[in-house]
Amino acid sequence: MRAAREALAASADDLGYPGRFAPALLDPGRATPTLVGGPVGKTADKRFSVYRNNVTVSLIDALAAAFPATMHITGETFFRAMARFHVRETLPTSPLLFEYGRDFPAFIERYEYAQSMPWLADVARIERAWLDAYHAADAPVLSPQALTSFPADALADTALKAHPSTRLVRSVYPAVTIFSVNRDSGPVGRIEAREPENALITRPALDVEVRRLSPGADVFLGSLLAAEPLGSAAAAASAHCPQFDLATAIAVMLEAGAFAAVR
């Protein structure tokens, strides 16, 4: 991935040709920039093409590393072809390669040849959330004692501060199950899950954890992550799902380390 890093470090502005170098680097349909030349004033089309290919392959490799379950589902050939189209239309914005690919799930959602797999984009969203959780800052997690120390009549008005690693991914497909069974390289059997699944992604310690949430728990946790107090979050979850179990949802969020402190 050295070529990709070098290309990202050499910004178009630094080279004096704003907006011309980077697009040509990723689009084989563009001409070699005039600032790139060979010895004795010769053109450098072949050299630039080799460098362009190295950068593209490096970015595709970065996507493959970030989305292993997605690639396992599609197969490597399909994935790399899809990733190549994404690379050609999406320039990196950071020299940190793990940051690349934030727009990839949305690209998959509209990619013509992935329409037969409508759940694939949500699987990729879980993978992106997994990677973000992995690289999130360390922080202590909210203890049960921190909540029980509040008077019962004040608890409903209490808001919580999210742990830096916490992510919530909602899906109308069984995306958590599909993600889980495709994280390994082995064969995958028939998946019987049919119901929508929502994922809570956290990293309370060293390992990233992905949990499938019970009905209503996604609304509850989503409200808490939006800084709503516990009472309002519980009311919203109950209105959305009459079977919502508040005690179970609180136990899950504490076990998962989804929050760091009381606001």
C-alpha cells in the first residue's frame, strides 16, 4: 500500500496543479498530467500508468481488508471489480488508509450488479462500524453502580455519554446474522433468518463486540446515543415496540459497555 500512501501525501495543491493530479491518478480515462515527465523532456505515460495501477490496487486492497465479510459473500473477483469502480469515483481524503471506504456501503447500495443482494450494503455498514469501533479512543465504561446511585425519581431524567467506540446499525434485513457467519473464510450454509436485525457495536476492552438487539432496543439505544434521557428513550422504545423489555435493554447496554458516563 506504499503507492497509495505516497499519492495521498503528494496533494494536488502541493504540486501546483490543484484538482488535476489526484483525479488523473485514479481514472485511466484521463491523460497523464503535464507536470509528470520523463527524462530529457520525454513523456511518462507508461510510468504514470504503472504508478496509477499501483495506487488503485493499494486502495482496493485497503477495502478488502476493511470489508472481509462483504468480500466473502460476493467472492474476491466480484468484490475487487466493484471496489475498482468505487475507487475511480471516490478520492481518499485522509493519509490513514483505514479511514478510506466510509462511502463504500452507500456505493454498494446503488451498485448495479449488487442489486440482487439488497442486504449487502448493511453488512458493509456493520463492517465499517466494526473498524471504527476498533480504532476508537479508549475510555472507561459506565458501571451499574453509577446508575443505581441515582435516586429512582431522578433516573428518568438522566442522560448518558456514549463510549467512543459505540455504533448502532439498523437494517431491514438479517444483516447481523449474515455478517457473523461470513466473518470467517469457511463455507456458509443456508441462512434461515428472515427478520430485520439491528446491530450494537462496541469495544469495551480490547475486542470489538457485535450484538443483535432485541425489538425496541435499537430505538432505546438510538435515543440514548442522541442524548435523550432514559425516561424519554424508554417511552420511545415502548411506543415503537409494545414488547420492549426495558430491564433487558439496560442490562445489554451495560454489559456491552455502550456508555462511558452519566451526563
